[in-house]
Amino acid sequence: MAEPRVLIVGAGLAGLAAAVGLARAGFASLVVDQARAPGGAIHRQPLPGVAAHGLPAQRRRWQNLRAEVTAEGDRIEILCNHRFAGIDADGVALLTGERSRFIRPAAVILATGATERVVPVPGWTLPGVTTVGAIQTQLKTTGEPPAGRVLLAGSGPLLCAAAAELAAAGNPPVAIVEAGRPFRHAADALALPAGYLAEASAHLARLLLARVPIRCGMHLSRIDRHGDTLVARAEGGGRHLDFAVDRIGLHDGIRPNGYGAAGTTVPVALAGDAREALGARAALEDGRRAGAALAARLAGRPVPPDMSPALERERAAQQRLRRIHAHDLGARLVAIGDDTVLCRCENRTAGDLRALGGDPTDRELRLRGRFAMGRCQGRFCGEWVRRLQGDDPADAPLGAVRLPVRPLPLADLIDAGEPDEEN
Ligand SMILES: Cc1cc2nc3c(=O)[nH]c(=O)nc-3n(C[C@H](O)[C@H](O)[C@H](O)COP(=O)(O)OP(=O)(O)OC[C@H]3O[C@@H](n4cnc5c(N)ncnc54)[C@H](O)[C@@H]3O)c2cc1C
């Protein structure tokens, strides 16, 4: 029987860095990713024939990591187009995809990245309205920006980064609607690490050149569709603005992509944004840390600490960014009317939540309300359900930690057959 390998879920910066860390300590790993190629959120690879994207420093970082993976030879196997569907109490993991299978890994590292947050607003589920990340994905994979007039709205540094990418690709957005007031926080901004400042300056210079207006202290209060046109109303500071556009990208930050691996007998570790959403630099560092820590644990050696000075610096920088983009989220939540969809998987509204009465249990939320029961299993709606209930989502996430981590067709289970003794 072959030596059991470590299963790493996610072939982004954290997953590949963890694989390198393990390989250097003598452990083989299988890295699975549901995407068509390694890269994760930031280094998503273009389709064949499309030019590579991103700032030169980012491209170098990715090329260096790929070279490190290659140098480890057959200690690292990467399997794309396959999704990790969970792991059971006996340590049997299910991978679904072109060749679904059960495997028995020696340990698991979840490097599944982050998901985007979008504060629900009436009309956010209309055709033509997506996350900003989806617009970036289109741009990165095809090299083509969305056609027509684009509006980006929400909060956080990704809005300017994506807007600059659209401008560089030849279709700058008509405006950015930013709920915070980042330009009022000069002291915090200047105290950011040099790399952050250089990236932000490059993006802002591009936006200035392309004359993209940034409407600060405003948020979208509703989106309507009139024929082929989306009409978005932005409000804030006692004024309002209407935008008639073809495409809208929404984004309110990112949160760790919680994937359940609770209650299994094999060691499970988190790495990168899946552990704490601290951005790309931290993901690389944290992946290396997670790989080295798991190798030490498997070899029975002392395990290094969870945080390094470099990770602490990234955490401080992210906290600073959150202060720079801070705004009154409560005011946006109060404005969520009964007709606003919270769960787009099952089309459940804020009114459906309120109809459940004062203090529904999680079971009632699921079975009567159908919240967190759809394809995303609460990864997107869970936060807003909790917040509208007046609870902190961090205290009690309304998400699934069971197998399978997402609903899957029975055919995937049948195709998977019996657990492999070799993995
Ligand atoms: C939409 C989005 C856009 C971003 N854009 C930027 C940006 O422009 N600039 C910037 O500096 N930072 C950006 N970030 C943040 C940055 O991408 C991350 O900090 C960094 O990529 C994190 O690396 P990671 O390896 O932890 O996760 P990721 O790079 O997100 O990689 C996670 C990988 O896990 C895979 N995966 C998830 N679940 C499963 C599963 N069940 N089975 C198999 N595979 C799975 C995904 O396909 C993905 O490839 C963005 C984040 C998001 C979510």
C-alpha cells in the first residue's frame, strides 16, 4: 500500500505553499481544486491564448511559487476540476469531479480561500448584477471586460482594484459607490505597509486617468431593471444618485470560506484565507506555516506557533484597511425591506425570515425558513440571517459542517465506488 498522502483542498497561494512546506519535510500531498487550473482567487489563470493579467510583482510571486512546486517533483500532485465534498468520522474523504473517488488521507489542509460578502439590497439577484469577484473572473479568464456601462458598489479595497483592472482592459466603470469614506483616513492609509501603498497608488492613478468618479459615503438602496437597463439608486449623506447601467458588481469584503471537516479522526488544519481572510501576502506565508506545522505534527516534532511576526503585520494591515473603509453597516441592514431576497439559492426573503417569529431555532430557520438549505449551505445568506436576528454571525455561524459540504447528485456517490486503500 502506498504511503498515505496529505490532502490539500485548494490550489491557490496557501494550498500550494503548504504543499511545498510538506514536501520539504518529506511528506507527499494531493492538492485538489474545483477550478480548471491552479491559481485561486488572485492568480486565476486565463484561458489558453489569453494574456496573463495582474501587476508584475503579483505575477512574479505566482511564478516563483509554481517553480517551487515543480522542484518538488512527484511529492506534489495537483488534481484540478475536482471538488472536496467532505470527510467522514473514519477519515474517508470524498472528491467529486471527472473521476469521483473516496480517499483516505493522512491529514487534511483546507486552503479553500474566502467568499465575497454582499449586503442584500432589493434587486441584487437581478440578471446583470453579480459580485465584483465574478466580474474579475470574467476579466482574468477571457481578458475581456464586461461590455457596456459597469457600476461597482459596496465597500473595501477590492472595488478600486477591480475598477483599475477594468480601466486597464479598456472599459472603466461609470462610477464606484463606496459606503465608507476612505479618503478621510489619511493617517491610517499612510501607515499601511509600503507594498499596500504602492498597489493602492497604482490603482488610484489608473482611476484618475480614466476619470472614474468615486462616490464615498453612499450605498445602493435598490436596483431595478427597465428593459435592458439596470437602474441603481445610491443614497447617503442626505442625497441620492441614480445610475443607468448594463452591469453591476457588488462587494462588501470577504470572509473565510468555512468548509466542514469537523469530527473526523485525521488531523485537519486551515491555511490562508480559509483560516483568516488576511489577503494574498498572508495566504502565501500562512500556507508555508500550515505545511511546516502539519509536517511537524505528523513527525511527532514540536509544532511551530500559529502566528508569525509576518502574519501579525498582515493582520494589523488588514485591520487598518477595515478602519479606512468603516461605515454604518447597521443603517444598511435596517433598510432591508420584506421583499429583499436573503437566500438566493432558495429565493427566501427578509419577510420570510421575519414571518418565523421572534426567536426561531436553527432547526426552524432551516426546515421552516429554508435558510442555509440550498446549494451554498448558508455560506452567503448565513451572515445576513444572523445579523437581522440581532446576533453576531461569528458567535454561531449558520452554515453546514457536515458531509457533503454541498448538495451533490447521487451519481457522484455511485461513481466514487469504494474507498481507495491507496490515495
Ligand atoms: C473574489 C475575490 C477576489 C479577490 N481579488 C483580490 C485582488 O484583486 N487582489 C488581492 O490582493 N487580493 C484579492 N483577493 C484576496 C486574495 O485572493 C486572497 O487573499 C488569496 O488569494 C488567498 O489565497 P488562498 O490560497 O487562501 O485562497 P484562494 O486563492 O481563494 O484559493 C482557494 C482555492 O480553493 C478552491 N476551493 C474552494 N473550495 C473547494 C472545494 N470544496 N473543493 C476544491 N477546491 C476548492 C478554490 O477553487 C480556490 O482555487 C480576492 C479574494 C476574493 C474572494
